[in-house]
Amino acid sequence: MADTAPQTAEGSELRGTKTAGLSTGRYAGRRKELRRTILFVVIGLVLAPLGVLLYRYFASYESTDDAQIDGYIYPVSSRVPGYVVRVTADNNQFVQAGTVLLQLDPKDYDVAVANAKATWANVRAASEAARINVPLTSVNTSSQLSTAQSDVENAQAGLVAAERNLTRRKPRCARPRRTISKRRTT
């Protein structure tokens, strides 16, 4: 029995250790589970607002697979080109026909008006200059006409003088030919 008693004592120490170790192991497992649960709750509490923010961000953008939308399309265009300075209507706001939706930059049109006025002033000045030149042109034309008439009269007088000269010299030209023709025949 002596042999058995120490064994039992040893066994009881072992049993006591084992039981003490088992009881601490049970609590350690529960602590790990509690820590995991708390960790998952904290992660869930952090990820939930983040998920809501991401959903709100991506929900604001329209996404389609076929690049088509269902809805009515109303084209809006201006009668003149230009840069937009101010938009007077909001998105999806109901507007009446004829309502001003936006304002264009008037600088381009101011420059165009100034350019048109300058062109008009140039044309008007050219018109006035042409009116001033009309009497000068009529005087010049009349003097050119009288000069041309005197040139015609001079040419007619020269023609008459040349005809007289021809009639006067014609007999002289005929005489030497006769003498030349006589000399050849002899």
C-alpha cells in the first residue's frame, strides 16, 4: 500500500493540477470568445458607417450596361453661340416656356457691335469721299473729252495734209519709174 499511497498522492496532485488547469482553460476559452465577439462588434461598428458613406457616394452616380436611359429628352440650344456666365434654373426645376435659362457673356457681342459700327463709319467716309470726287471726276472727264476732241481734229487735219501731200507727190513718183523703165529696156 505504501506503493499505492504515493501513487495516489501523486495522482491526486496530477489530478489537482489537471483540474486546476482545466478550470483556467475553460475561462481562457471564454475570454478568447468574448474578445473575438468584442472585436467583431467594434469592426462592425466601424465598417457600418463606412459602408453607408460608400453607398451614398456610389449611389449618386448612374451606371448602365447598355449606355441608355429611360426618360424624355428635351434638347435645349441657344440661337447664338457664346460662353455661359450664369445659369438661372436648377436641375429638375419646372420652367415655363420662354423662361430665361442662362445668360451668355456679352463681351463677344459688344466687340461685334463695335466692329460693325467701325465698318459702317468706314463705308460712310468712303461714300462721302466718292461724293467729293464726283465733281472732280466730271471736270476731269469734260477736260479729257475736250482734249480727245482736239486730238481727233488734229488727226483729221494730219490726214488731210497727208492726202494733199500724196496727191502732190504722186506725179513725181510716177516720173522716175518711167525713166527707170526706159533705161532698162534700152
